Amino acid sequence: MDPNEHALHNAPFLWRNPEPKSSYDAVIVGGGLHGLSTAYYLVKNHGLTNIAVVERGWIGNGNAVRNTTIIRSNYLWDESAAMYEHALQLWEGWGEELDYDILFSQRGVLNLAHNLHDERESIRRVNANRLNGVDAEWLDAEAVKEFCPIVDISPEARYPVMGATLQRRGGIARHDAVIFALGRACDALGVDIIQGCEVTDIDVVDGRVTGLQTSRGPIAAGKVGLVAAGRTSLLTAMAGFAVPIQSHPLQALVSEVYEQILNCVVMSNAVHVYVSQAHKGELVMGAGIDAFNSYAQRGGLHVIEEQMSAGMQLFPQFSRARVLRTWGGIVDVCPDASPIVGLTPVENLYVNCGWGTGGFKATPGSGYVMAHTIATGEPHALNRPFSLTRFETGELIDEHGAAAVAH
Amino acid sequence: MFQIRCPYCGPRDEPEFKYGGQAHVAYPADPEQLSDEEWTRFLFVRDNSRGRYAERWNHAAGCRRWFNVIRDTGTHEMVGSYRSGERPEDAR
């Protein structure tokens, strides 16, 4: 028998499928990338041993496998740059740490400028990034063409390319591999990953969380972390408070498989699309949210058409590419387009949400600071500014338009 | 893409419309009396429920008027629409 075939048919499961215990020291609600990352660091950095992740679906079903896999840290504001740069530095060692080939590829991220305003904002962001220790460069149109030969920089273009910012350390990773790696790592560290387990109520006694009611029975918990992205509002309502989040569909698409022609990530605010090419060869494209609230994990075809027409602007040759698949996920959008990671009005209940359209890139850093917050009961310095109370104090981190992408 | 029934023009495709978020959010009667917490709620917090949801739409590429729609955020089912000033029960 071919040993490879043997391996395929006898591939070991990457994680156990345990029955929930009656009680845990900490339970993470949400088995996505950020939830598993949180559990991973709770064990690795803080030594917790009796923890579970509960997931209503299954691991590798939600946004973990619906994102466009872009990783970068070139955010304008100090708080965001610190958060995302920390995450990027963790990405740089993560494949080795998790002992899994996550195909992390620092192929560079271009953010194109198409008008004078874009150019000025881009150069401002490059300078802000450099002051924060984030690698950033400004390229003129000729340099853009040199770095990414298939971008159309002709002056006849409807939105001519005037230049771009480049973060060379940015890039992509294979999202399926990341969620597999995290599931396996958590399981190996003794975390119970409980799939098919929907939270139906949150037990709060005297302002303190004591456990969860789930579709697989009650689970007592010393601490609870809500890491449920687009479904966070439904959970916090169970605990008696609201978060300033609106859940929207975010759609993406892939083309059929082609030879490698696009060597980096290309993003554009003005024509509004972001494009990369997966290792396997599909062109991966995404853009903005569908405008309306939804939990349905699908959106309108006209939004996909707009993405593709924007893609044609930058890469006329893609007009002959064919769409293989489109899909939608539900993203949790905050009024200031920045996440909420920290304490809640309920004692021992913590929330990590609001990453909106850009959570994938933050996966390691998000889990790292969330684990710190849960373990110590205090936010890490990196997530302290990303508090739920900032909407009351007015200390917003307004990344709408500033974050190198329109949301 | 779904169809939305504009109460003034009839059913049209979704790209003709702009979204306006949750309906029936009244401006505070006495804003100077609000606490920071109440002001936060008015400025930033909107219902984000799964199920039937009253929301505002503007027929931007048509009559350009605002109106309200009842839509299911879990299924995208269009329950009905009604004019500003009418009640959700009037949706059809």
C-alpha cells in the first residue's frame, strides 16, 4: 500500500471530541481563530489547566475559513499599530511554534493611492508607521510597477495609480492551516474543544458570571470569555448588557486556479478591492460589507460584481479569469472600526469582539492579550485602550478610513 | 440581492436603496439631561438582534424618500414596508 494513501485513510484527528465536564476554571465561547488563540495562550502563558472552548458549529466553519487571509500592521493610530504589530511579530514565529506549516508568506502588502488626497494620507500613514516601529515605505507609480508588474499604472486608467504604501513584512497565511494548527495545539495542551455546543444562556449571580447554559447541558465556569465575532450581541444580551456592534455580511470570492501571477497583496481604497493569490493559485478578492444587518452568512451578488469591477480597474487581465466560488461571513463592526477587548459590566466575564472586517491578521495578538485579560482580570497594556468604556469616555480609536482600508 | 417594496414606488432591486439602520430611534427629548451612559447608548448602541428587525431604507435611485422595512436578519425574509409616520403594524 502506498504510504501516503495509508496516511490519508488513517489520518489522526487533530483534536479530541470530549464530552463537556460540569465545571471549568475558564470557558471560551467561540471556537474561531481568536477563541482558540485565547485558549492557547491561557495555557501557554498563564498556566491554566482546566479550560474549555465551546463552539456552536464546528472548528473551521465560520470566519476562520471565510476571510481573505491578509496580514499587515500598517495602521495609522498608535493603539492599533501597537496591537497589530505585536500580532505580526507573533505570526513571524507562529508556524514554528505551533509546529504546523501555516504557509505564512511575507510577500508584501501594497495600498494603492489614486489621487492627491490618497497620496497625502498614505505618506502620513507611512510616517506614522515608522514612528511606531512598523516597516513602511512610499513607492511612486514606477516603483509600484517594479514591485508588482501586473498592476495597471497607465495614466489612461479611470483611477490612475499615483503610488502606494508598501509593508514588506505583510502578506498572507493559509487560514485553514492556522485553525487546524490552533485546534491541535489547544487539544495537546489539554483544552477541551466542545463542538456542537450552543450557549443558550449566561448565568449571572450578583453581577458575577457563574456559568453557561448550553445545548449540551449546563457548564459552570469561574471565568468566561466571549469571543464570538458577529454573534457577540446575542451573547451579551443574555448577560444583560449591550455592545455597540452591528453584524453585517462580508463577502469574498476566489477565481479558478491559475499559475502564480500576483506576487503580493494589493489593496485599494479608491476603487475598493483587495486582491492576493493563494499558494494553490486562486485569486482571492474581497471588499466592503453588505450595508444591512444580518446573521445569514450571505449577501447580495451586486456587491460581488462591484468587487470584481474594482479588480478589473487594477488588473484588466483578470477580465478573463473565472469566478469559482463566492461566500459570506458575518462580521462584527464597531462604530470606530476598532475591536473591543477587555472587561464587561459583569464580573469575570470578558469580551473580545468588534474586529469587523480585519480580524484574521490579529489572531495571535488578540488571543495573547485576551488570555492576559482573563487570567489576570486586568487588560494587557496593548488592549487597555480597546475597552468597552471608550464609547462613554470618548477615547475612540477611529480607524474608519485611517486603517489603510475602507470598511 | 433582494427586492424592497418602496411604499411610494413599489418593488425595486436592492441596489436602488441606501441603508439607514435601525428604525424608530428618536432623538432624545432633552439631550442636556442625559447621563454619559445614556448619551453613549443613543450615539453608538443599536439593536443587533436576530429575527424581525425594523430598519430604515432610502430609495436613493428612485423617489429619494425614507421609509421603514421589517426584515428578518436571520433569513432576509421581507415582511413588509411602511411609510415614515406609520406604525410597524401597518407594514405590508
